Amino acid sequence: MRIVVDGFGKFIGVENGLITVKEKGKTTAKFRAEELNQLIISGKSAISSEAIKILVKNRVDVVFLSEDAFARISSPLIGTVKTRREQYLAYNDKRGVKIGKEVVSAKIRNQSAILFNLAKSRKDANPEIAEELTRNRKEIEAYREEVLKIDAEKIEDVREKILGLEGRVSDIYWDSIAQIIPREYGFKGRKGLETGSPRYAQDIVNAMLNYGYTILFSECIKAIELAGLDPYAGFLHADRSGRESLAVDLMECFRQHIVDRVVLKLISHSQIKPKDCTKKNFVCSLSDDARKLLLSEILRRLEEKTQYRGKNLTFSSVILAQAREIASFLIGKSDYVGFSQNW
């Protein structure tokens, strides 16, 4: 069970062995720690050290979430040392190349699927936009074929080439998305205050995407750890101090169907509007209501079921399954194919 504590002045503590949530001194909820798999604390809430001890003892993932950052308290790494040793070795052989290519290939397939569905839904109402989306979809599919042709002995030799192709595809994808978002939202692509980076959003769409990806990133780190892998040792994304590069790799396959689709839906239904963004220090900040709605919709999406390898699994379970497939591939037990979905 996943629990969200959101709002100002709430306190998470322990009473009679139960995890409790209090607001203005009154208990609003009680849970047994063993019933939980994740506790998300969003907003200005507090938690006692006793509650943290019980949650960690029961391997509950505790996430502190804000618009531009998050922190986690989790149990020590699990799994076998052999898996992590193979993970480090794979960085210098063809396994790392395979994972890097699969991640980008799957990401492009998912971007293509989003554009296909957007074009299909506009075929009658706006045929010109539909045709352009279709052209752009075909163009990014051609780039995917280029990715698949890449070969090397280790990922370092081809990382820049793979990321270069991924970057071109992303430019086409976001330029396409910008065309179907109403002008009043001010979205002109994945851009932020920093040049070449979407950080420090200047418009509400980028603020929504950044927050949504932060939620997804936390889910991917949890999956990587449960699979017995080192989240800091990635393949497509190079090592950087403090960055969980493997979790970023894994996340690339899920951005489109978990976050992008939710953001586009909320905008198309006018559930979140431009007025739900205020500028603080030149950065767009979501209103509390918009942030809570987006968090709720992303978490709901994670619990939605989809077909995966012949099974009906939640997206959260698919993320974990993908992490475990990477681990299995690294120790030579199975192949790895990045997650993609055509609808």
C-alpha cells in the first residue's frame, strides 16, 4: 500500500505500534507499517525518528517530495553481490552498449506512440496538425533505426552518438507536443532558466513535467534497489557525483506513458490552467491544488494495469519487472528489451 501525506502542519508518528498521521493534534489516519510499501511526504509535514525506525525496519520506502527535489530513506541494498559485480563489469563490455541502445530505442517507440495517438485524435478536427504529427513520427522512427545499427565494444565509445540521436528525437517530439498545447500555457519545448536544461521551469507545462518526472524517478530508484542493482552505476547516462544514473536510464522508457500522458490529459481537460502557476525567483511554481492533483494522477497512473509479457500488471510492477530484467540480463540469464507500448 502506498500512502501520501500532503499538506501543511501534519505530523507522522507512532502510537501503540501503529504509524499515525495527525493534524492540529487530532489523529486522521493509522496504519500498520507492514501494510505499507511506500510513504510519500509532500508539503510541509514532519515525521518522528521513531516512525522512521519502524518504517525502515519494515522496508517501507519513505520519500520526501517537493517540486524541484526529493529525498529518500530506504533499507540497505538487497540482492546478491554477484549481480552488482556484473553490473560494474558490463560498463566495459557489450552488455552496456545493449542496455544503452535498448533504453533509447524503447523511448523512441514510446514517443512515436504518443505522436500516433495525438495525430489520430486530431485527424478530423485538425487534419493539418495530424499530418505534421504523422510526419514527425516517421522521422523519429528513422532515427530509431540509426540507434539500432550502432555497435561498439563498450558504451563509452558510443554514448555521445546514442545521446546525440536521442537529443534530435526529443527536439522533434517536444516541438510536436508544443503544437497541440494551447498558446496561453506558454510552452515552447523542454526549456528552463538554465541554458540547455529543463530545470527551473519558466512555464507551467515544464513545471508539471519536472514534478512528474521527480515522482517517476523516485519509483525507478526503488525498483533498481529492489532488483539488487546499484542505482548510481548507469550505462546510457554517465557517472556523476550524487546522480542515480541507472535509475535515469530506466526512467527513460516510462516518461511518456506515465508522465507525459498524464500532463497532456490534465491540460486538454483544463484541469490545470496557466493561472495555477506563480513565478517565484523567476521560476514557475505550481499552486498547491495543481501540485496535489498532478501527484494524485501520477500515482493513480502508476497503479493502473497494462499488458506486459502476457500478464496484467500495474505500471509500478512493470517498472520493477524491467529493473529485474536488467539484473537478469547482466548475469546472463535472459535478454533485455526496453519497455514500450503502442497505445
